Amino acid sequence: MATIFKTRIVVTSTESDFSAGTCDACGTTREPLVKVSLGKDFFGRTYDRLSPSSDLSPKWYCERCSVHKNLQRDFRDIRAEFDKLSKGQASEIAGADHLQRAQRRLQDIAAVLEGYAAETSLIDLVDVNALISRIQAQVGSQSVSR
């Protein structure tokens, strides 16, 4: 049974947060575009792309690509934390429960991407599946060492 995690997206309500241009991911010009700028990542950490130091080149996304952008961010954050864990460093996914939660999130991401794999270049399903395999190996080695 798959568990679906909901991602909370906070979009500010100023007119500057909407664009009639081209989606920076898929190139569509047929629908309104948004810049997802505020929110929390998979680990509950706040991110803010509105600050001048980190938002020098804003990207605009259609609705589908904005979802994929959030999936990409979760994938990137989980991969970075797993890399830390693999090197023996402090990590947000230290502990079996946190590692399994990350693995479930990656499986959810893979399930979403299977339906839209050819439509976006933000995140590659092959990379997601490779990380799932790495985490499964880690979970397997933890259960063997107990």
C-alpha cells in the first residue's frame, strides 16, 4: 500500500507572482504560470526564494511543472541527506523510521513521474529509482546488522 504525502505550497498573492510568459520547464505558453517561492521542504525546513540573494533569476512554471519542481526539491533534499548519512555525517534521515519515510516519499515521486515522464525535464525517473535502490540497500544492511 502506497502512502501519498501531500506537499503544501504557499503562493503569495501579489500580481508579480503570476506571468503570461513561457514555462521554464516544459515551454508551454497556454496556461498561467506561477513562481512557487515560499514553503517548507520534505524535512519541514522553510525555504524562501523571494529573498534577493537567492532569487536573482526567478523561474516560472505551469501548474504541472510547479508540482514537478516540488518533487524535484524533495528528491534533491532526500538525496543530499542520504549522501550525508552514507558518509557517516549527521543527517535528517538518520534512524530507520526517517529513512523509511524518505524511501516512501521517493516511491510516491516515482509513481507521479511514471505518468508524466516524458513531459518534464525537471527530474529523471531513472535517478529517483537509483536512489530508491540505494536506500533499500541501506535499509537492508541496517536490518542485517541488528
